[in-house]
Amino acid sequence: MKKTIYPVCLIVPALLNFSSCRNSDQNKGAQGANQVQSYPVLTVKTQPTSLETDYPATLEGIQNIDIRPKVEGFIDKIWVDEGATVKKGQLLFTINAPQYEQLVRTAAASISSAEAAVNTAQLQVNKTKPLVEKDIISKYELDAAQLTLQSRQAALAQARAELVNAKVNLGYTRITSPVDGVIGSIPFKAGSLVSPTSTQPLTTVSNISKIYAYFSLNEKQLLDFSRTYKGNTLAVQMKNIPPVALVLADGTTYAENGKVESINGLINTNTGSASLRATFTNPSMLLRSGASASVRIPQHLNDALLVPQKSTTDLQGKKFVYVVDQKGNVKNTEIGIMDIPKGSFYVVTKGLKPGDKIVLEGFQSLKDGAEIKPEEKNADSVFAELKN
């Protein structure tokens, strides 16, 4: 087999050219690896803000009065319907109880009889008195006549009292509303037998001109609550609580603001919570007893340090952000936050100070200590949603 022999002068330049190209490619790769990547950063600053916390609540009217019969009888007529608005003194039920009408007639007849007996006794006194003065009969006869008169007068007073009592009982057959309010359910129908011992009331009248919203705080929330508002006593602290809102079952906010007026001094050992009461006016009668809602309590902060939630990472239940120093190097820094967020932002309590720069987003592949090229973002655009 014939071998081809190349001159040395041709092989050496070719090897040198290949080595030069390879070194050029490696230099380009190294330059690409050392290129600093850009990241959006935000300079954090303090600003006033308000936090809102919702607590489930149960609504009750300021008065919920059970309407019960005071006499036994059959319901003759129901004058109102369930859900009707009634005024104080308005007729609700009439009870057919003829025995009380009979007692009134009997008591009236007893009065007539007693009055006649008193008149007879008075005549006897009038007849006896001059005879005693003339010593025709003894004074004993006059004393006996006067005692008889007193007895007859007492019987008349008793008869009159029985008439009053009979009329009161007869009046109980007409049941009226004790307050302005709204009628609840009516379990009995016309013709039903009712009595004072009936377990169910005839109905319930709820005075809902004002509504109480009852909600609860656990021990930690109660302690935070007491530290948030200034005051040496609970009464002073309650005065410093701002007006609260009521979020209805459909998610809408009730038009009238309320006020927290009562905090139960005892913590329920079964639930570990204390009950609070907020009062709301109810001019439109929109709120009803037994309804559910949420009491929304605002908390105003003058110098809150806010960071977007998207700028944080979670690690073992802790929050971290990437803080950028003056040289563009990042440090994974733990921060403390309040339990209550502000929309899509956290309120920072420790780990950051005003003027610090943090990586806003896109840091998933970022390593602690890496160098970046910061691209400052306008803070007003980042926090724009808080102004809406």
C-alpha cells in the first residue's frame, strides 16, 4: 500500500490555526458565564396604611321578647303575620276565654250586693246613734252597728278588688306588643289551646332599631387587641377603637359603621375565647336577629414597612427576601411580618429598614451572595393597588 507523506511545513500551521479557534471559543464561553444578570429591585419605605381583620359574628336585636299568654284559652284570632313590623301596644292575638268574662260579671254583681250591705249597715248606725245619745239604748248597740258597717265596707273593697282582678285577667285575652319590633315565627294557629305553662311562646318580637353583633377573640388576639389601642383601662381602650364595619353574608359591606361597646371580662374555658359586642344602627331594618355576618375592625399604622408577597420566599415557616447591597450583591435575609396582610403585601416588623433594596421578583434561580444588575422599579407603581 502506498503511503502519502505531507510536508512538515503544511501540518504545523494547520495545528496552530485549530488551537487558536478553540481558545477563542472558550474565551467567549467564559465571558458569557461571567455576565451579570439584571433583576428588578424595590427600595422599601415607610407609609401610612390600615389593616382590616374580619371576625365571624352573630346578629341580635337589642330586644328579643317572647310573647306568652298569661291566661288559658283558645286562640281566637291572630292579628299579625310572621315578619310583620309592629308598634308598641299593637294587638297581636286575642284569646277566647269566656270564664274571665263570667268572672267580671260575677265580680260586678258582688259589688252591687256589697254596696247594698254597706248601705244597710250605714242606716243601722244612723238609727242607733241618736238612741244612744238619748240613753235609750246602750252604747254597745252602736259599737256593734259600727263594726258591722266596717265589715260590710271591707267586703265591698274586696268585691271591687275582685272586679279589678277579673278585668285584668280579661285584658290578658288581648295580647299586644310590648315594644316596636318585628314579629318572628308563629307556631300556633287560630283555635289552638294555649296557657301560661306552654313551652313555646306565641311568637317573638325583636326590636331591631339597633343590632348587636357578637364576635369572639382568642387569648392571643385579645392580648394583641389590648396592646394595639391606648388606654390604662378597658373602657378607655374601647373608646379608642375606631368605628368598625359589618360585612354581610353576601360579601357586601353594610352602609352604617358600628362601635365596639362591650368586651366580656371572662374567657370561656370551653372555647378559650372572650365575647365582644359591636352595635350598629338599623334605620332601614335590613339587619335581622339570627343573621350571620363578619365584624371588620381596622387598625391604622402611621409608619408601616410594606413588601410585596411575591418578593418573599418561605423556608421552614419563615419569610425571606433578597436584600441588595451597594455593590449589587444579594443576601437572603429573614424578615418578621404581622399576622394580618395588607392585600398582597406584608407588613414587615423586623429584618428590613427604610431605604433597603430588595429583589422584586424573578429570583427563583438566584443564589445567596450572587452579583446582580439592579433595575430600580418605581415604588408608586408597585404600591398602586393600595390606593385603589
